[in-house]
Amino acid sequence: MTRATPYNRDKALDAAMSLFWEKGFHATSLKDLEAGLKMKPGSIYAAFSSKENLYLLALERYFEKSRLGHRAQMARAASPLAGLAAHFRTIAALSPNDMARQACMLTKSLVDTQTTEPAIAEKTRSYLAAMQQEFAAGFARAQKMGELPDSANTNRLARRFQANLAALRFELHLGTDALETAELAEDMAREIENLRVCGASE
């Protein structure tokens, strides 16, 4: 009997994440997964139990990569507000073939599954909330360092920041002219920088 070819779980999840991100939960077929993961249907189900579970694992992978990317961006920055502002400029400067130029997978997932797949939709909402908390923590650090006034509502700022990120990603997804996208990103970045208390060092 021929033994099944061993699969690389990380590579398989990355492939599933790319497929689901591009096509969504419902539009991604078993044939798509078979071709993308280079695995037979039986092997896919043996490794991941179900299409829904594979999607949840891919969604978790996307969330973790997004959170790590955010934390790395913040760690490189001279200050919290500088790090938050840099997100917009970084997104606008993505290369044309970068998958991150399409709409956020979490946003697309919520739209795709909210009325049909409650377990996926609920998990998606929890990831979006967790990312918002990451952004709020950045604003809170800025406040603690004196970049923001004590009166600033860090949770409200985080919600606006997340909404702006989603809007910018959607413009990239639409294929908006690169110069127009860069100008929009710059407006968003400067909005963050303009929150800095006069006299506060970067």
C-alpha cells in the first residue's frame, strides 16, 4: 500500500488562509482546497476535521500574523503615535502583488458568514475586538508617555483607527490609483500625528 505523502501543517494553513482570504468561506470549494493545499480530500479531512474547522484555523492564523505585524510595527517606532501613524503609510506602500492589498480577511469573513455561519462570525468578531484592544493599548501607551492628553478616549480613538484601516484596505482592494491611495494614507497618518500634545517629543 502506498503511504500518503506527509503534509507540512504550516504550509497547508498558509495555503488555506490565502484561498479563504481571496474567495471567502462559501466560494472556496473542496477542489480549490485540494489544489491549493496539494492534499487529497480524505487527507484534508483527516488533518483538519472539516472545512469549517480549517477555515477557523486559517482565520486564527491570519489574526495572529496581523497582531504580530502590528506589535512589530509598534516596537520599531520612535513613539506609540509614530507607530500607529506608520501603519497607514506601510499599507499604502505595499507592492502590487502583496495579498495585504486586498480587504482585511476578518472584515471579509464577517460579511461572508454573519447570516450563515454563526460560529465563524462570532470568532471573527472576537478577533476584530482583540485587534481593537491592541490599537487601544497603543493609544493608552501614548497617553501614559504624554503624547495624548489625559482626557483622550483611547477606546474611541482605537475604533476610529480600526475603521480607517479597513477603509484604506478597501481602497486598495478596489484598485484605487496608487497616488490617491498614498495621499489618503498620508491624511490618516497625519490625523494620528496631529493628536500629539504640543511640546511632546516623538
